[in-house]
Amino acid sequence: MQKILSKFILNLMSKFALFFLLLFMFCGIMGGAAMAAADTEFSRWIDGLYPEAKQEGISRITWETAFTGVTEVDAGVLEKANYQPEFTTEIWDYLDARINRLSLGKGEKMGKYYARTLADVEQKFGVEQSVLLAIWSMESNYGAIFDKPERLHYVPRALATLAYGDPKRQKFARTQLFAALKILQAGDIQKEQLTGSWAGAMGHTQFIPTSYLAYGVDMDGNGRRDIWNSIPDALATAANLLHKNGWRTGKTWGYEVILPASGAGRQEQTKTLAEWHKLGFKRVGGKAYPSPEDSAVLKILAGPEGPAFLMMKNFYVIKRYNNSDSYALAVGLLADRLAGGGGLVHPWPRPAGSLGIEDKLELQERLQQQGFYSGAIDGHLGDGTKEAIRQFQIQAELTEDGVPSQQLLDALRKR
């Protein structure tokens, strides 16, 4: 009886195994067919877009050159477009990752190496060298993005993917796609080098195609505006954007100030520096305002416990590059440091036990030395660093939360 039952069970299991195998094969076939259909649909969509591109002045030769070999969407682009961060980056963490001994050290080296180029660009456009270096650092880590080509995307394919598969960015992507094809058609760059971010930002100074067409400069005089391979072209293009948007040569981006005890003045309010001074908003260090008649906007970016700023015209010109207060502040502070100035006087209101920038760099260094981390030592505690922290916590029998803290750093120091 037992043998009969065993044989029956084995027979039944074999049938189930065969069933699931056939089901798996069927799903694979159907999935492959669905992918092939999607690819065919994408190719048809690209072909159907040409009449619109033709109205924009794109030749058929340019179109065929751009899309030869492009048969499917760039899945990596859609993944990045749909990515939602698990946490909001605090402004001090944002600045830590961009203003540190590494970015300053590399900026000083680049400033010396490209001193002639920077001087020529500054003379032509009136934008200070330290500001250009800061933007270069912020946008591409002084060109380090080109050391990792696997992270770059072919721009026409990336923008076509967004125009086809991302309803939120469809209009933007179409406009940028046609602009990118105009760049290719003009001969400024070869197809193989027309690379950029998932959203189409290109070159050392990360210009989207329409901005490139509006501000691109052939600074080295070779007949092409090449922000991918020519440092003079890339820096001059950045300077031209700032210049054409009203950069005030010789003026600062803003001042760190001390909030008066009276609490006079409101966030985002505009007054002259003389009026702010009369209300008790004094510069840190006790220095006078060089141009008291200039207007400034009060910004308190992390509450009354953090630093306060009076932002000048140049702060808002920087925002024409990237419409973010954190970005513009980072450029301004980094530029000041590269020009030989000091950092902020008033500290950010970091939570108790959190890490400053030197602690963050040390944390990554120690994780790397102990075999848990293989990424860049940059002070940016992203997913790679957090996963390394988790692995260390597991081995050290600590609470596995992936959270960087002073307590965690102390544990690493003891090993």
C-alpha cells in the first residue's frame, strides 16, 4: 500500500512539475512576444515622429543617423525617471557631499592647470573663475562622470524614451530631442559622443540641448561647440549662460548674516542692504556691506537655529542654471572657498549624534578599509554606503538599520 501511495505521489509531482514547466515556458514566450511587440511599437513611434522633426528643420539623413540601431527604449532612463527617494536630503547633507576637502583639493588643482583658460573666459564673460570651477565641480565633478561611461546614456535614445514612455516629461523630452538632433546635424559632436544624463544633460557643465543651443560657445576656435571634450568650450558655455542672464561682475552671491534678537524681517522679504543693516541684520565677522544700496532677499533655509543669508542678484542668476536654493547656495559657498574665503560661521542644526563632512569621509574610508564598501570616498552617504553600513552592522551584531551615526563611526574605529 505504501509503495502504491509513494508511486502515486511521485506521479502527481511529475505532472505538476511538467505543468509548471510548460506554464513557465508559455509565460516566457508570451513575455518575449510582449517585449518584442513593445520594441516594435517604439520603433514605429520613432518613425511616426519624423514629420514633426522635419518641421523643426531636422533632415532625414540626421534622423536616420541618430536612430540607426535604436530599436528599444532605454529601460535605465525610465527607472531613473520613476525613482522616488526614500528620504529627503537635508541641506547640510547636500552641501557636505559637494563642499569638502576632496572637491576643494581637486578644484585648486584644476584652477592651476586651466589657469589660462579660466582667465580668458573670465575676461570675455565677466564671470569669476572660482564660480566657474564651482559649477564644473557641481555638474560633473570636474569631468569625472566621463570616467564611468556605463552611467551615461545616448541622448537621442534617452529623450525618445522619455517622450514615448513618460507622460509627465513628454513635452519636455520632445523639445529636447529635436534640439539634440540639431546639435548632431550641426556637426558639433559625433553620434557616438552624444551622451549625457538620463534626462539629456550633457557635457562637463551638463547642459540640456535647448540651453546648449542658446548658450553654446566655441571658445577654442575649432569651429565646434564641444562641451564634451573641450574644457574651454564647456566653461565658456557656462559663463555665457550666467552672463546673458544678468551676472554682476565683481559682486557676491550673498552674505551670511546674524539674525537680530528682535526677529525683524521676514523670510523672502526684499530690502536694500542698508535697510537690512538698520534692522540689525549684520554680516558675520562684523564687516560692512560694500554696496549698501544693493537689494537683497532674506533666506533662512533651515529655521532660526541655522544660518541666515541675504541673497543678491547673482544668487538668482545661478538659479537660472539650476532652479534650486540648495544648488545656488552650494555653488556660492564652494566658489568662496575656492577663492580663498572661509566657510559658514553659524552651524546647521544637525540632529544630535549625526555626522559632519569629515566624519562622513572617515566613515566611508573605514568601511572601505574593512572590506564593506567599494564606492567613491565622497561624503555622499547614498545607497551603496548604507548597504555597507548594514553589512558591517550584521557582522558586528549591531542593530541593522543602515543609519550613519557617531555611534556607528565609533564602533568602526574600535575594530
